[in-house]
Amino acid sequence: MTCVYIGLGSNLAHPVEQLRSALTAMEAIARTRVDTCSAFYSSAPIGPGEQPDYVNAVARLETDLDAIALLDALQAIENQHGRERSIRWGARTLDLDILLFGSDIIETPRLSVPHPRMTERNFVLQPLAELVPDLTLPDGRSLQKLLQQCPPNRLHKL
Ligand code: ROI
């Protein structure tokens, strides 16, 4: 089994419900177990234009799938939740990002792990630190140090 961390985000169509429903859907992924989930956080949107605040969380999964098979399953769940991919960094009903896949470093056209932008996003680092305060990323960087260096962005636990 590989221990995987997933970033969840939504800012449309009842975001809290979107995240709850995504957790239920992830429990149904083959050869995969949802181990735990952080608190839900409200966070100011990062990205262009006006858009509603997000709800964000991080979940820990155990899986026997490989990373691409897991990505396929997560994208199917995003699609079931009405995700549209028209505008980069636009508002979305559901975003499920593979943040960490064991200690693997993955660079393929479809998938980069660790998630390349997670280190700049307190809405990822803070819930992740709730689950694993002493985490070290595969490249040796410490989560606590990254949190200290992360640009501030309005974030509060729901
Ligand atoms: N901003 C916040 N606060 N939370 C997100 O999950 C999020 N996701 C995104 C972009 C548009 C970059 N901004 C976000 O994809």
C-alpha cells in the first residue's frame, strides 16, 4: 500500500457538500482506503478575477493503485461533480490534486508529484500539517519550514 495525500478544493455549488461527497466517492475507489481527512478550511481565492472563497482540505489515502490509475479515478470523480476545465485557475465545483504519492517523484505530462504549487499554498500546507506535522517532502524540505515561508492568504478552519 502507498500512502497518498490528496488536496480537495471547491468554490461552487455548496463547497462543503462537494468535499463531503468527494470523500464518499473516494472511499469507493478500487484497492483504496480513505484513512483520514483534515478539518475543512475556508480560504481566499488565489488566481485571476473575482471568484468566491474556497473550501479546502487534505485527505490521506492508502492505495494499491499506481499513480496514473489513481489520477484517472480522481478525475472521474471531479467529472461526476460537474467539473469543467474551460478556464485555467477559474472557479470550480471540485478539484482533487495528488499532492504526495508515497515518497515518489513523478514528472509526466499528466502528473507532477509532489504537486508543483503546493509549497506556495497555505490552504494545502496548513491542512497537511494537521495530518503530518513533522512531514519532510521527497526532496528533503520540511513542511514546517515551507509553512513559515508561505505567502500569507486568508485561511480559517470551519
Ligand atoms: N484558491 C484557493 N484558495 N483554494 C483552491 O483550492 C484553489 N484552487 C485553484 C486556484 C484557482 C489556483 N485557486 C485556489 O486551482
